[in-house]
Amino acid sequence: MSEAHSGFIQDQSVDEVILAGLDDEQRQVATSLRGPLCVLAGAGTGKTRAITHRIAYGVHTGVYQPQRVLAVTFTARAAAEMRTRLRDLGAGGVQARTFHAAALRQLQFFWPQAVGGTMPNLLDHKAGMIAESARRLRISTDRAAIRDVAAEIEWAKVSMLTPETYPRAAVTREPPAGFDTTTVARIFQSYEDVKTDRNVIDFEDVLLITVGILQEDARVAATVREQYRHFVVDEYQDVSPLQQRLLDLWLGERQELCVVGDASQTIYSFTGATPRHLLRFTDNYPEADVVRLVRDYRSTPQVVQLANGLLAARTAEAQRERKSTWATPLELVAQRPPGPVPSFTECSDDDAEAAQVAARIRALIEDGVAAGSIAILYRTNGQSEAYEQALTAAGIGYQLRGGERFFARREVRDAMLQLRAASRSVGDELVSQLVPDILASLGYTEEAPRGSGAVREKWESLAALVTLAKDIEANRISVPGARFTLTEFVMELEERAAAQHAPAMQGVTLASLHSAKGLEWDAVFLVGLSEGLMPISFADTPDAVDEERRLLYVGVTRARIHLALSWSTSRTPGGRASRKPSRFLDGLRPQTERDNRRVAAAAPRRKLAGPAKCRVCGDLLTTGAQRKTGRCSDCPPGYDEAVFESLRSWRLGEAKTSGVPAFVIFTDATLAAIAEARPQSLEQLSELSGVGPSKLEKYGDDVLRVLAEA
């Protein structure tokens, strides 16, 4: 054990420092040092805290040698954060990496002896080579097609499929870019050939080749297993079959494995991720201990209640389904004091929705909520423009997550150069005192400059570095015997730059729901929650819709205190109000005036019974189909054929989306009656035979839209 660790234990007991502040379940995780261990951890329950304290506890008690522990997670940012936390706990020798980073390091080391020669270059982007692959086959592609084919090839490779095995495995998938599976397989094979010609490998190859070497070379496998004795895998619900195979080979016959995950946060199935390994962990390891973390320290009871309700609604449906793949979720228990009730807002159009969000953000900022603690989350990146314009008009600064990289900014690069130079000559002064003084030469001041623009943006970048230095120092010096030097801060910045792990910035965050995973804010605005966007229109299978629900759940659980959900009834000002709020909000949101109008229109009406007569010839109508259309079958129809065909076309699309026969939507006779009556309102539509309350609720707005457009 190192001197730092010895001093650590002499000054205070391990239990006092490492286990203090953990709840009972987190403490159980931290003290269960032998595997197999499965931690089912809900959102906001402190899973990263639990597993980093487990590793640190194992290191400080001598059960683990830090160099022989490998902690694996799924993003470079998460790995960098884990390394920072482990260093703060005095366990800096532990390796915390992504699957790809760990595999690449091993591949670079073992390539000369296992394969021989120089390792091929690593391909950063597939687009160029996929375009060339398609050209070799004389297949026409555009940028969107290349992007979609690249994603499909990535899915195939992490699913351990080859060009030969792909077509059969992909029979239930929607082929990308309108190609059939055979064409995709041909492009896949051509892509592999182009890579071979150019002597390059892609990121999936890193995993595949490492797996191949470990399977084929017993000496390499033995060396890796000797190096790493204990494994921790975070976000285990996102493991792909290929990553699981690599993990199995790292482990060999051993069971020193701790996995952490939450099936309700599986949102990357399109990349090959599957919660199957998490859900079946105890099948593979019958002796495994299972710990459930359900105490939510992030969100208020009001937010937690909404999150639980969102999943509970689907669980109730799944219990009625015989073949549902929905996993029973963890029910979170809020630990924070009560807060405001989540709000639900229906707006007339997208611009109005963005304007009301900006106004509410302005009010929060005036009430003391920092702009950097507020986020607007949406389903697709294309939705951001309206919110950028609304925030700009309101004079509110914002940052686009996924926009310009923090460490690529000129002032940040200059700051790192200044700090690196200063680290060679400073003494033992506190980093929190040194950094502001050093950055003052670049324009940093204690007080923020007034106004906005480039000067303010530069100051905010430098201020983020100062805040980061203070935060790290505060965490580091809480460990007895630990020191935090300027050199260590520079090393921290360089590591963060490599992982693109940017510090917190001022300004409202605009981000997609996928990119918000792992983050949290005091106030979260979930926008665009209408059918077609949430769930997205191309989620055309039950499993895809379930993933959309989980994606919304991730968005809800990003909020600490304030949560606002909104949608618009029309895309553009003055457009027809044909949008419906997301089905996921049913039972969670209060009824709007529009809902009440629809219910009123669908209410049954007492009608005087009497013989039905043909509106054309006046004869009595004798069949149900005749009564539905209001005319004899041989009398000429009183509708425009173009209107009828428009309704049939809409019905066909709806049937394909819902996966039901067309007549289940509406029969031809009902469509004919609608085409003849040309109703102008839900109330008029409800009076037609064949349009009951449930169909009026589900299809009424769409039918009126089709009639208006026709």
C-alpha cells in the first residue's frame, strides 16, 4: 500500500472517510467487494458514487490492487468523471475507460506479437469509404443514405454479424435509405474491402480484432487476465453483444464482476445496445448478489412521481400483454424536499411554444436560478432553431450541447498554455488562488462583464476554468493527506480535453434527449411533446415506442426542481391545429380545453328512431352499408372522388403505422359517408355512423385535416 494510502488510514478510518454519507444500499454496494454483484440503480440514486466508493474502499482496505481494477463505462466523458472521482478518493491508479479505449490500448500493445507488423491506422469517419464502396458497386447514394448505411453497418458489427450473416439477421429491421438487405450486405462487404485496401480499421474493428486475439491466443488472454482481476461495468443496460463478448474474454472463468444499470434507461437500441445482459445477469451468475438503489437524491417528490407514473402506465399495459418485452421498472423514492408541481402547457404553434419557454426561463433567472442550471430538451436537433431565436430575442445566453467544443476555443487553449507554463515555477499555493491570478492576464475578472457578445463569452470560458479548479480542490482536500497542485490541475484539463469533458458553463443548455443522458439541471423544459415527435413518427413497432417512452423518462429524470412539459397543436402560426399531445402524457397531464371539446363532441346523442331513407331516391334503406352512406347502393354517390381517395390514402398510411388492417381504422362505407357529409367539426363528424367516441378521439383531428387539405 502506498504512503498516501497508509497516511489516509492512520489519520481516519476507511469507514469514516469512504463509507460516510452513503445510505444503507449504497454502503452495501461499497462493501460488497467480491463478485458477482448486480446493482440495479434508478435515475438520481447515486450509482456513480456507490461504485466509485466501492472501488476506493477495496483499494484502501487492500482487497484490490488499483492497477488490477478496470472500470468500464460508455462515454469518454463518463470515464473521465469516474477517474476524477477515484483520484479524489485516493484511488487514482485504477483504470477507468470506455470499452473502445480499453480494447484499443490492449490492441496497440499486443498487435506486434499477436498479428505482427505495424497496426493499421484508425478510421475516424466511415462516410468517405462507404461512399467509395457504393461507387464501386455503381449504387447511387446521397449524404443521408451514406449516414444511414454507416449506422446500419455499425449495428451489424457490434451485433457480431458479417456481410454474409447480415441479411438473415436483419429480416425484421427496416433497411436503411430504401435499400434491401442484400444491397446493404453488398455495400458492407465492399466497405470491408476498401478498408483492407487502405490498411485502416474502424472503431468496431478495434473490439472485433481484440476479441479475435483473445480467443485465438492463449498467451495474450492469460496476460490480460493477470493484469486485470476485478471489473466494474457502468451503464450495463447499454452493452452490445460484441462488448459482452469482450467482457467475457477479459473475465475468463472468474466472477469478479460488478455491473450497474437500469433497464428503464435503455435508449440506444439503434446502436446495438440491449438490456438483455442486465436483465439476465442472475441467470448467468446464479450466486450473484443484487442490490437495488431506489432512493432518488436528484429530484423533488413531484418530479419523481411523474417519472414513476410515466413508466407505471406502460407496466400496467404490459401486464395485460402476453408477449410484452417491457421490463418491470424500479420505483423511485424521492429524498429531496417538496418542490413545484410539473407544468403542462399546450401552445398554438412552435413559435408560441418557444416564446413561452423563453419567458418562463427569464422569470426563473430573475428568481435566482442560474442560467447554467436550466436546460431545454427536445427529441431531434432540428427543433433547436426556434428556441435559439426565442432565447436570443429575450436576451438570454445559451449553449448548444454538441456545438462548438469547449477545449477548441481560443481562450481555453491560451489558458491551458498559461497554466502549464506557470506550473513549472509556482510553489505550494492553493490552486483556487493561483488560477484566477494566472488567467487575469487573459481577461478574467471576479465580476462578469456587462452585456453579451465575444467579451462575455470569453469571460465565461475562463470563469468555467476557475470554478472547476475550486471544485476539484474542494473535493481533493477532503481526503486526508491528499494535495492538489497546479501541475495536477493542468493534467486534469489535458485529460478532460482528450475526453471532451467540458466544465459547466453559464447559459441555458439546448440539447437532444439522447445527449442529455447522464446530466442534470435545476430546471428542465421538455418541449415538442406531440405525437410524431414523442414518440417519433418512425417508431413503428411496440419495442420502438417503448424506447421512446424510456427516452422521455430520461428527460423527466434530468430535472432537480422545476419541470415543464409542453407541446404545440400546429407547426406554424395560423396552421391547422391537427397535432395531438404525446400519448405518453395520457393520465399524467390535466385535461385541456381542446380535450374537453373533443370529449363533448364524442358524447352520445339521443336520436329519434325511424326508418332510414335514401337521400337520392327516397326509398327505404335496408342494409347497414346503405344506412351508413345514406343512399341506395345503386344510387350515384354524392361525394368528390378525389376527397374519397384522399381519405383512403390517409387510412392506408395510418394502418401501416399502427400495424392493423385498413378496415379497422374505418370501413369504405364510413369513408364514403365522411366524404359525402364533409363535416367541418368534431361534433359534425361524431354524428356519422361508424364514427364512435374512441375513433373520434383517435382519428378525428386527422380526418378533418385531410378533408380541409382535399
